[in-house]
Amino acid sequence: MSSGAVADREAITAAFDAVDAALDTVAGLDFDALTTPEWLALLERCERVRRRIPTPEHQLINNLTRQASPEDLGGKLSHAIADRTLISRAEASRRINEAADLGPRHGLTGEPLAPVLASTAKAQRAGKLGSGHIAVIRRFCHQLPSWVDQPSRDQAEADLAATGTQYRPEQLAGFADKIADCINPDGNYTDEDRARRRGLILGKQGDDGMSKLSGWLTPEARATLEAVWAKLATPGMANPTDDTAFVDGPPSHDAIERDTRSPAQRQHDGLNAAMRAVLASGKVGQHNGLPASIIVTTTLAELQAATGNGLTGGGSLVPMSDVIRLARHAHHYLAIFDNGKPIGLYHTKRLASPGQRIVLYAKDRGCSSPGCDVPSYLCEVHHVDEYANCGQSHIDNLAFACGPHHRLLKPGGWTTRKRANGDTEWLPPPHLDRGQPRTNGFHHPEKLLRDGHEDDNGEDGDLEI
């Protein structure tokens, strides 16, 4: 290692130490004696400092994107950043995408290039644009039609960056809409432009179990949905309050008369009926070795009492009344456990049997990697002791792992082993070991409510909350 490289490392460390020391000093100050104008002025300076912090982050993230290997990161870059900095993976992905637009770049031959949004990056470095402004500008630039030439894009971006230094983000959004109308007054977007924007987002379940659906449909998807609603969302159709809901043929006059649902409620029920018909048709095929279907796990006691919730393979909670209603049209399977451990299901083939997958739905409920929230539907079956070593697929040697985490398991990388209590333990490679949790309790919140739990060796221990 050259003396210059050592000096650079020392200078970087010293600079960050100076930032920490300065923040310690500022955090220890007493501002009580100042006046209202002085408080506001210092708040403005705090905001300017906050806006400048992402500038070095962009370079660090782009260096990782360009040079770090998945083995060094222990997986995807967004996962590595989220785990190391303890931010959400969504926030890590946002920062990676922002760094791609605002951070320094390099050409194919290594020559330095200006940021994609050069004017915005310059204003951010000066502390003149905040995260809200940058979100507006990036959204504007990414939604421009593909036929807009680069000089026009650069000029529009520079205008918005300059305007953003004088206005709040919501005001800047209005300017962005005006500029978009000027550049593309006829709104002639291509299929490629529409495809970029398409997407649906299913929000988290609320306390009442309801979920918000939002997003953008392509013209084709909208036309398809309109046809479904024209049939199933009219008064009297697919009404869940009817003993036998009408889904084929016209509804009776009585069914129409007693239908008190709003148009939005009818559209919800029509979409639900259409999706259930698709699943019931059997034409969707198989998913991870099982026919595409709704898989719900619950306890026999809750089912008999008709109380509580069932848990789907997608990680959703379903009230027992809905579980019972769904079960009227379902094939039922019984997974039997002995003191919390599945009764032996042995299999000589490498691929897990349908019965073993069903047991894993009930046992693991999702990816077994620590902190992973990926539900069972999206997981693969992993042999804790590699199949090449044991030659059999025993249920007590299987666990769920999502695709990204499953790919981390390799010689010299992450490994797994079973604890005495049946939990799957994930062991990091030495260079990534920072004392992180090694089992996943995300899918088993009920364990936190017990008076005792099993410690690392599978023995009973005390749990303090």
C-alpha cells in the first residue's frame, strides 16, 4: 500500500472525526438566550447541513455499485447498506437510485463523468435543495417521454434546480407540471413510457386488517379491468351478503333491489370474485410445487372457536370468519406437530414434497434468515444440511429461504444449521460477523409473549420484555 493511499485514508478518517466532533459541540449548546429570528436562522443552517450530507454518500454508494462484489457485500447492495446502517431496504434502494442520478460517474474507460442530474447535484452540494425538491426533480426527469432530446432535458432539469432554491417542494411540483405541459403539450407517450410507470402497490394491513391498493394501470390493464367490472361490479352481482352470490348470468330483481353497496364497494367485490374464479379454474398452474391457491394456517382450537386469525402464505392475517368461508371451497390439509416440532416427513428426492412444503408454511411462515420479512409464497425450500451430504429431504432438515438469501448460502459464505429447538440458525462469514441476530423471529411474534423461551442451545431460558 502506497504512502499516498495511507495518507488519503487518514485524511478521510480525520475529516469524519471532525464532523462528529463539530456535531457533538453543536448538540451541547444552549440556545435559550437567542431570539426568534436567531432560532429560525439556525434552523435554516441545520437544514442546509442536512441537505449536504447525502453528497459524500452518493460517491460511497456509487463506488460500491461499481467495484464491490456480491461476495464482499454478502448479497445485494441494498441489503448490505440496510443491514450495516440499520435503515429500511426501501430507503437503501432509494439512496442507491438517487446516487445513480446525483453522484459522480465513470465512463467505460474509467474517465470521470458529471452526474446525470448535474444542476441538481450542484445545488444539493451547496445545501440549496432538500430531499423533497430532489424527489420532484427526479420524478419529473424520469417521467419525460423518451423522445425528448438530451439538451431539452438538461435545460428543464437546470430550470427546476434553480427554481427549487426559492420554493418549497410542493410548490416546485407545480412548476414541474407546467414545464412538463410545455415540453409535451399533447401528452403523446409511447408504450415504453407507459410501461415505465405501470405498477401496483399493496400497502400494509391496518389494525382492522384492511389494506390500501394504489398504483398505475396501463391502458390494456384498465380496459381488462373495465370489462371485468362491467360484468361483476353491477348492482346485484358478486354480493358477499347474498347466500349465493350471482357471478354467472344476470342477477335477479330482488338481488338488485337489496344491494346497498356503493360503486367502490361493488368494484372491490367484483375484482375479488374475478380473482377467486381465476384461482378456482386451476389454469394458473403451480407455484413452488403446489397448485396456485390461498394457503392459510391456523390452530385447531381457534378454528373450532371461530375466533382469532389465520395466517396466509403471503403473510396476511385473515379473520377466522373469512377462513371458514374460504374453506367451504378448499381442499383441507392437516399438518401435525409434536411439541412444536413437525412429525417426521421423510423424502428421498432432492425436491421437497407438497406435504413438506405445507408443513413449512405452518412452521417457518416465511424466510428463516434473520430479520427477513419475505412471506412463504415467495420462498424456496433450503436443505440446512446440503442434500449432497445427506442424500435425503427430511422435514427437520428443511427451511424456507427467499431467493436473495438462499443464494448467499455457499462455501466460504453464509451457512445454516439447526438448533435443538428446530429453529434455523444463519451463520455469517467471518468478515460480515458483527454479532447480528442469527435466527428470525419476525414471523413468530407470539414467541415474544411467552414467559420463557429457548436460548441459543435450545434450552429453556427466561425472557424479559
